[in-house]
Amino acid sequence: MHERQGGKITYRAGGHSAAPRSRDGSAPPAFRTRCDMDMEREGGWGKRLRACLYPGFSFLCLLWLALRSGRKPSRLRYPCQQAAAVHASWIIAAAGAGMVRWAYKGKGGRRRFIAVPALVLVASLCVAVGGQSGVEAVGREVPDLEEAGMRAASLSPPAWTGELSDGSHDVFAVTNVPVPAAGNPVHAGVDALIRFLDEGGVSFYRSAADYPGAGPEGIISTDDVVLIKVNAAWDQRGMTNTDVVRGLISAVLRHPDGFTGEVVLVENCEGGPDYNQVHNNAEDARQSFQAVVDSFGDPARVSASSWWSFTDEAVYEFDSGDMRQGYVLLGNNVSYPKFVTGRGTCVSLRNGVWTGSGYDKGRVKLINVPVLKSHNATGVTAALKNFMGVPSIHKTVNVHHDLIYQGFMGRMMNEVIFPDLNIIDAIWVSPAHPDGPAGPYSKAVRANVLLAGKDPVALDWYAGKHVLYPISGYGRHDPDTPYGEGTNPYHDGTRNTGYPYNAFRVMLESTASVLRQGGRDVTLDPARMTVRVRDLNVGLRWSGGHCVTGVDSPGTEWHFAEGTTREGFEEWLCLQNPQGHAVRAGIDFMTGEGEVTTHSLELAPHSRSTLHVNHLLGPGKDVSASVRAEVPIVCERPMYFLYNGAWSGGHCVSGVKAPGAEWYFAEGTARGGFDTYICIQNPQQQDAEVRITYMKGDGENSQQGLTVKGESRCTVNVASFLGRGDDVAHDFSARVESTNGVPIVCERPMYFLYNGAWTGGHCVSGVQAPGAEWYFAEGTARGGFDTYICIQNPQQQDAEVRITYMKGDGENSQQGLTVKGESRCTVSVASFLGRGDDVAHDFSARVESTNGVPIVCERPMYFLYNGAWSGGHCVSGVASPGMEWHFAEGTTREGFEEWLCLQNPQGHAVRADLAFMTGEGEVIPCEMELPARSRVTLNVNRVLGPGKDVSVSVRASSPIVCERPMYFELRM
């Protein structure tokens, strides 16, 4: 019960007040219970039956305590255990009193004999009746779970790049992890974390495949034995989230090269029901670890090993001839398991797979997956504390003192296979101090965070300081707390747990010291860490679209000025070989520092090939590319991105066949919500002197000069030169020229938050000269699309311009305007055609200068595709129709919708023959009829069906224009 003394609440052991009794033991009338009075009215048998009910119930409670707690007394802190203890406590007390009375009447030997059991019974009574949690023991609810839940919901862990970081101590965090779909083993948060790790240089899969999370130095090979070390010693939120574990197993099994190895759940479990908990940490509380294992249906592929089942078995290693499962004892509290998997593989946690003649240590990969929670001794349970589930708990002594002060977990990690990866489950966090390691549902809050890293010390430091501490508000969870006192209570009024206030810091430092002695480079220094954080509310699915105009013929050279493998960017190269024989191609990647990396490949006949540039070059590189082939091919460069961690989208360009001295761009802006860049590639050995002329919407011009080193690239942030402003003076066209005649290549990527709602980006290669006519095959004034035509007049003379809209219903409309000299003009198409969701509002366009003044044109479009996928795309116009068009990129995979837009500007119908070329060399023909002066749109997904990567070549009976828009939701 609680008493209030001077505003302070004090707890007294014993949760029930006894009713006063009369001298003969009967209850006074005021305290006689309903049960007492009912028994008086009943006959003898009724009284006896009623009298036996509660003692019987109490005995069952005592039996439940014994069976449920077993060899793990710490389970007495479970709410169900404490409730049972309350009802069983009088039996324990009565037994103790009986023993004392028997000893008192006996001789001295009997008294001495009974002393120890009597003390045990008294202690048990104290646990049973006074065993409330530490939170209740200080007489207050801590923390305020409603406030903690709000802090968890709004948690925004910080990211930074340490000035001393070398990549060895990087921390990765994904926030706002979505709830997994019922029945689907794939966990979107786990998959996003794996992709995020890969972007930061930590590949999950050891593979050369173009696959998210794959890399030549990856962790998991196809035939590995992957051990997933979970926390299974507690139920409810005190255990690792089983949805996360299921998603992790699923990810392992989806190895891009095929997985022939096995996955094994491992843990010493510390007794209890092992992997068959009744109350689990999952969206479906019935989903135990064993249920997860069983769901994969093959114990030879996915199994579980409970090290608790042989925790008392001291054994020798396999190479000694001892094939028993058990623990090998090394002394100094260190022991490790050797066991047999569901496939029958013999595994030593120290030496690896036993082959029958030796050990293969390289085939065993250990992934440490703790749950983040408060701990009453160490302050925090995370990656280091989870390793307590490795040694035999019965072969250790004084473990918490050893763990905190003497680096016990460091000694363990130095002697066994070191974790290849640590993943901290912070989907649900148990923040109550000094509660833990138990984590009841009632005292957990949802944080929806997953963290990962290879350095367990750095990861624990970050998880405690920037996830658990901001949620709980308890200084013991902050590894940098300045308080180290051992007073009771601590300075913040919380109860002393028997360890110093900064026990978490002490544990981290002692463990780090021992690990360093064992040759492990670990750190608590944030300057040595780079922390990457991705918000999956915006980063889980990258939606958008891109569009390119086809190239009129294959070529032996293709150049791309833009490209990057920075965090949040995925760059690809798509190469189409329209020839009937194999073709050899070479690629030179050029960085801003002048580094050139070369790659070569063979392209199968009538096929397309795709290269993942991130995998070829690694993370953090800005690159241009030049592709050269023996005979003509076609190249495109799609990129997908989460720009600045916020704006998702994609863009794509066809390469240009040759560098040039001048490049023109009709579109560009430095308004708020737009970031415009100009990327310049110099594939020559000589430096290029470059001048950029910005022709602004207000008629004024500005110039910028720079030098681009030979065989390198340069990126210009336009807003850093022009400044920002929401007016026509910050809309611009641009001319980029090499003033010393060294040929260059130019692109203009833009990233945006359009109208404060639609995020995305688009990119175009410049055109090398103005022209009198420009054609666009794609355009629409339907709802959810904003289409513009940007016209640059780089001449001093005004240009008289006419736009002809060739609509999907066969009708044409014309619009006239004047574009002042050395300026730009933007046409909003919907303001002229109006809006409508029909083919009459789909159009192609011809833009012509009627007074012969050469101009440059682009067509940007911004959209919310199907009301869901926001983005934008842009193309430069083509100077004239052509008889053939080629596209290297295209896909009908899930989440992608590909279209072909074909413009026929002729006065007669035209037949178009299409040849789709897959990655396997299959050629799929298609034939179309294009009415005169109209546009036709083809849904490629409907023509080819799902799941195909394709290039396409279009050949027409008369000159036409072709574009290929694609819309997507790319699952990261």
C-alpha cells in the first residue's frame, strides 16, 4: 500500500489491508463478508465445498508459479505471475509457519535443519506479496506512457557525417517503418533497411547481381549458415519483434543468386517456453518465433536451435570426437554453444561449420537482432546486452557486475564469431525505468524504428542516446549523462537499482576496451560515426515518372554528363543492341576529381542489358559516362532518387552521340521549391573553359564562367549564382559554350516540390543548335497533369511562334505568340486547350518560328499519375520527324507503367512497326496504324504483359516522332 508523507508517496510491502478480527478470530459484523454470511445459511456440505474452493485455487496458483517460472525466478515479475503470487502467498506463509513451529518443538538439529528452508519461504513471501516492479516501488507511474508515446510518434533521430568517419562505425536508421501486411513474409521496413545499408556501402548479399542490397563484398553468400540471434528470453514487448525476424529470414532466402544455405534462429532463452511464447511482440500476438520458423515449411532451410535445452551440458569441440550438443567452457565466465541445425549441420559458434575433417568459419554469418528497451541494471538493452543470450546462463556468476565493469560481453565477442551485422528492433520500445528486461504490453510505446550497424558499441551508443532516451526522458538511458552517483534515490528521484546512474556508459566503455584488446575497432566517439537516417513515410516508395524522345539511329558513341551514386540515388545504364550479333561495349566513368574507371561488357544480339552503376562504382560518386561500342547500339541512363531525403522521383535521358562546343536549354528556374543544376562533362584530355549565359524571363541576361578539367565533370548549382526568387526574373533559359573550343557534353537536372505538393525531378540533354521547328509526341491537358512548353529565343531579334496541337481525337488547334530576343517564354497548355479527361485533351505538338528566327523548345510536365504517383518529366523537342526511333529502356515490372506516344505530323496515315527486345534476346513484334496529323498512345504493359524489361525499335512508312513516358512506384 502507499502512504503520503509530506507530499511524498512511500510504498510499504504488502498490497492488502487485513480486516480487524475479534478475540475469538471471527470477523466483527462490519467486516463479515458476503461469503461468510452465505456459508452460515448453507448446510454442512455446502460449507465444506465453499471452504475448499479458494484453497484449491491458491494451490493451482502456486503450481502455476512453479511451472511457469521454473529455473528463471525473474519471471516472477510478469503481471500474471504476480497475480498468482498474491493468491498463493498465504500457502507459502502457512508452510513457513508450520516449519518454524515444527522446528521449535524439536531439538537443536531440527532447528538448524529448518533454518535455510524457512528463510527461503520468507523470501518467497516477500517476492510474492511485495514483488511489484520498480516503477510501482517508487510510488508513481514512470514514465508517463501517453507522453512517451507522443515522443515516440514524433521521434526524428539526427543524422550527421563525422569528421573522422571512415565508414567502419556507420549507423543506419529507418523511421516510420510501415506495419507489415498480414500473411506476407516480406517486411517493407527490413527491405528498406537492407537497401539503405547498401547505399551506405554495407551490402547485405555477397553478389555481383544488379539487385538491391547486393555487392561483391556483401555479408551473406548463397551457401552460408545464417544465425539470427534474437532476444527470446522474455515475452510481450520484451522480446525481438517476430515480424522483423520473419522479414529478415525472407530477405535472406531471396538472395539474388539463389540461397542454398540455411537460416537458424539461435538464443539461450534462459528457460521458459523457448520459442513458443504465448504473448509475442508482433502485429499478431500469436505469432511466436516457432510459428515464424514453421511458416517457411522446411526445417532443413529454416530452423531454430534453443541453446537452453543443453545449457547444463559441458562438452568438447567436434574435432575432439564429441558430437554432443552443449557448451564448451573457456573459463572466466565465457562459454559458447556447439549445436546441430535442422539440416543436420554441426556448428561451433567459435569455429564455424564442422565438415567432418575441419572447420569452415567463413560459412557462418551471425546477425544480432535485439529489441531496444530499458534494463534495471545496465540501463539499456541493445546489441551488446543481447549477447548475454550466448553463454550458458548456468555457467556464469555475477554476470551484471562482470558485464558492466569488466566487459563480459566483449570477452564473449572476442572468443566467438563476431556479429557480421547488428539490427536493433525499435518497432516497440519499453522505456520504463527501472523496469526491464521485461517489457509488458502495457508499458511499451510504438516507435517504428529499425537501426543497423557493424560496430555494436557505436550502434548502442546511438540507440540509447537518440532513440530510447528521447522517448523515456530518463538520464540513465543517455550514455553521455554526467551523473554517476549511487545514491538512493538517484538525483532525479528514481530508485537506485544497485548500480551507478551511468551504468550504461560504464558498460559501453568497459566492453569497448575489451573489444579493442581483442583487435576490434569500436568507438563511442560521434566524430568517428556517420549516421544515416531515412524516413520511410517519404522514402519507402519512390514514385514519379520520366520520359525520353527516341534516338533516330543507333551509334557507336554515347555520352552522359550527369550521374551519381550518392545516398538516395540509384543510377542505371540501359544498353540496346539492335544488331543480329553480339557487340562488345566499353564504358568510361569520369568523376569530378578526374578519376576514370573503365568497365566493359558483351551485349547479346537483339537484346537489352542493364547495369547498376551504384554496384559498379560504390557509393558517394558523382560521375559522367562515355560509352563506346564496336558497332552501333543505343544507350539511356535512368536514375531513381530520394532527393535530400524528401523528394522522390526519377528521370531518364538518352545519351548524345558526340560532344559539342555549344548546348542550349529552354527550361530552368531558381524559384522556391525548385533546385536546378547544369552538369558539364569534358571527355577530352584538355581543360575546357566554359561560359554559361542565363536568359531570364524578364529579358535580362547573366553570365557565369568556369573551368572543367579534362576527363572529368562539373556540376553548377544555378541558384547559388542567380539567387532565389518567385518571379519571372528567376525563370531562365541557358546557353553553355566552350570558349576555347574543347567539345563538352551538358545536361540539366531539376528537382522540385511542385506547387507545394508534387515531388520529383526531370533531366534533359541540351540541344547543340537552335532550329526553326520542334516536335513533341507527348502532352496532355487531362486532370492531374500540368503541361508546359518552354521556348528560348537566343537571338537578338524577336521570334514569332506558332504552336500546332495535334490531338488524340484527330482535331488540330493553333496558338500564336511572340518571344522577345535573348529571353524565354512559358506556355501553360491547359490555359489554351482547357481541361478534360478524354483523348481530345491528349496532344502532340509542333512549335515553329514563322519568321525564321531559330529557337529552342522543351516540354516539362508535372503530374499526379492515377491520383497516386507524383512527379514530373521533361524532354527537348526534336528538330524533325524520322523514319525510325530507338529506346534502350523500358519495363513492365510491378510498379511500372510504360507507354509509347507516336505523333504523325503527315497529311496521310502512317504504318509503324515495333520490335520489343527483352533481356533474354526475345523479339516481340507489334504493328500500328497512325491517322493523319494525330497522336496515338500505346500501353506497353497491355501489349507485353507483366515482368518484362524491354528495349524497342520503331520503324515507320513515313517520318513520325516517338516518345516513351514511364510512370512508377519503385519499392525501396
